[in-house]
Amino acid sequence: QETTAAGPTGRSFSDEQAAYYLSYGKRISSRTAIGANLKMLTHDMLDYSAMGYGLDLAIIQRRGSFRWGMNLQNLIQPRMKLKSESEVWPINLMTGISWELFENKLLLAFDMDFCNLLPDNGQYSGGKGKTPSRWHSGMEYNISEILSVRAGIDYKEISMGFGIRTRYFG
């Protein structure tokens, strides 16, 4: 329900947000793949609407059982403005490594996120001017071709789970 300083107006509204991605990836050598996301973001609320565009770039390298990847998110930053409130998506850098051991039975992974690399140009949910880094690590053990168990820990929580792979889904 819409409400002003004088109270409810009797008018109802919705707040709708959507993200649309066009993604492309290509193996450029036996060890290296690159990719990109072109994204369009929309936000509609009351009589206002906004649209923004952005670009992400990524690379993955493989050396035997070792993989390394990096994603530069919002290299072109989406910018949106509803009425008078402007929003700019921050530029983030995500990088990670993984290592497969024991004939691909065990996978170890570690990621690091560096959020809001240019704090003067945008905001992130933690507030203006902050550049937090966040770490994530995990492991997966394949018990059989069908069943795997997983565990992870990051800067704020521990998680556990399992995976099932069949011919038709995973």
C-alpha cells in the first residue's frame, strides 16, 4: 500500500526487479577459456522505472588437476535511477583456485572476492566507501559415480551437503 506523510493513499503498487543476461564463453586453447556476460537490469516501482546495462569478463586456466579463474564483475557498471535515488553497481573482482586429487575423487577449492574496488564510484550493501574481501573454501568427495558429499566454510558460515549425478541430471 502506498503511504505518504498524511497516511495511506488507498493505492497499491508493486516493486519489481529483473536481470537478463546474455553470456558467451569460448575455449581459446587446450588450457584456457574466456567468457563474458552482457546484462540488462530493470527496476519498476510506483510510477517510476529504470534500466541499466553492465558487462562482466572472466577467464579460467587449467594446468593438469589445478584450475584458476578470475571474474571481473561490472567492468561496465549498471547505473539506475528511480525518481531521485541513484544506484551504481560496484566493480568486483572474484578469483579462485581448485585442485582435483586422488584420480578426481577429491576436489579442494578456495575463492576470494574483492568487492567494490572503486568505492567512490558506487555502493555495495555494506555501505559507501568500503572495500571488503570475502573468502570461501570447500571440498567435494566423490563416493561413487552417482553420490558425492560436500563441505564448505567461508567468512561467516559452515555448510555441508551432498550431490547426486545421474545420466539425465545432477
